[in-house]
Amino acid sequence: MIDISKYDKLLEDLKAMLFSERKSRKLNKIEPNFYKNIHSLFIDLNGEKDMVVSRDITEYMEITRLLDEVKKNFKAFFQVRFEKIAKYSVYDEIEEYLYNMSSEEKNIIKELNGQMKGYYNDFIGITRQAEREEIPAEEEEKEEPYEERIPQPEEEETTVVDEPVLVRIIKDQPPIAQPDRDYYLHKNDVLYISKSFAKMLTIRGSCSYIEKGKKL
């Protein structure tokens, strides 16, 4: 006979942590091994359930009920806690918030913080006003998608070999989709791109050609 009482105690502890986390505006102190223990709990309960499935349906149903309760309460706890962690991740400095976190949470918030800083830097490198100034007058009424599509070369140019050319980017560009890949171009980038793509950027005043053999 499986001792369900030990699992009931763990469930009650989890419910208490959920209640406390909901009541607090800040992150509560968490045990260093909390997530490892939760993982072990799920492994143990699933193992217990598999052991009794063929011999005792009543015990099987009791373990299933307990497992569902643990999942429900852990998901609620996870959502409440990581809502706070996600909020802290957008701040420039996060060190003061790490004290009450487990090692898993510290790794996650550091990863999120790096991603948020990257998104922020992308956003401040693009101005919608600058994009509007670059749109020809006859196209201003047309709603353009964020991912700009560069028109393909004229038909009379399709027979020309689209060889790569070396260019320098003059100013930051929004994301640009091309047949080979998506481009994320920034001021002073030096790279090889297709001749047709370079022509379009040159018309927009966004790049300049670099002669082969010329020192950068």
C-alpha cells in the first residue's frame, strides 16, 4: 500500500507557497532545490501511478487526483512567480532582485534581460518617421508591413548575372527580406550583397559601393 500522506504534505506546502506568493508584491525567498524537488515529485507520482494501474483502480484514481492537484497548483505558482520575474527582466540592473531566486530563476532572468536589451536596441535604431520620409509620395497611402519587401529587378535586367558586390551601409535599415535571407543592416556595416539588392539600396541612399582592392 502506497503512503499517500507524504505527497499530501508536499501538496499543502505548495498551496501555502502559492498563497504567499500571490499576497506579496515582491518575490518571496525560495528554497534552492525547490524546482528539483518539484521535478522529483512529478516523477515519483507518475511512477506510483504506473505501479498500481493494473492492481488497484481505487489507488490509481487517488494518485491521479493528487497528481492533477499538484500540476494545477504548481502551474498557478509558476505563473504568479514568473510574471514578477518577467517584469524585473526589462530593468537595466537586475542584481538586486536575484537574492530571493533559485539558480534556475537566476539563469532565466539573465537570459530574458539580455533579450529585452537586444529588442530595445533594435527599436531605438528604427524610427517610423524616418521610414515615412523614405516612402515615395504616390505610395504614402498604402499600408506597408513592418518587414519591408524590396521590389525585384526590372524584367529587362533578369538576364544579368546577379553577382555579389561589396557595399557599406550608410544608415540603419528596417528588417529587409530577400530571396537568400532576411537582412538586418546597420550603419557602417560592410558586406557582400547581390547587385540587384545593392542597386535598390543605392536608390534609397542607404548604401555606397566599395571598389575591390580598396582599403576599408
